[in-house]
Amino acid sequence: MKRGELYRVYKGAKNDPKKHRVFLIVSRQTLIDQSFSSVICAPVYSQYGGIPTQVEVGEDEGLKHDSAIFCDELISIHKSMLTDYIGALPADKMEDVNTAMRGKLRCKIRIALAVE
């Protein structure tokens, strides 16, 4: 199991209307390799809103159609649920994911600092 891999998960989130959803592993590799039972993942949706926290993906990454990774909807998924391997993102797409996640975290930090 590696950072940047895509997996199809059955009922990844309780409120998800779809039976299956594809997720991208975004946890740091050092945490994935340790004995933690879960990893942080970003869901993949079939729509793309063009916002900075979304990364476009598609057939080149092993998906059936054009989609987007939503880096602003991170969830923890038990490793045992990540069994249906789809593919892995190339380095340039992972850099796009890193940029999208940095933007999300920067926003949260600013909000936290503004409240203090």
C-alpha cells in the first residue's frame, strides 16, 4: 500500500449515496508503513468544480471516466477496506494533489489563527 494509489471502496462513507467510491491514499508513506490501522484518503467524484482543492483525473489513472479528487473532503479509511486496487497517480498528478492539500491546510490555519 502506497501514497498515491487509488482504491475502490465499498461504502466508503456512511452518507455516500453510491455503493462504491474510489479513494486516493494521501497519508505520508511513513505512517502507511507503520502499524496504524487506517490511512487518510481523498474521495474521487465524477464532477469537477474547478476549485483549487480539486485535482482532475481520468482514464490515464485507471478510472472509467473523467473525475476529480476532492482534497477538501479527507477521511480516514481502515486499511482492510483498501483491497480493490485501481491504479496509481503519476508524480505530476501527486504534485497537483500536494498543492491542493497545501491550499486546504493554509485556509484552515488562517481560520484557526483568526479565531485566537
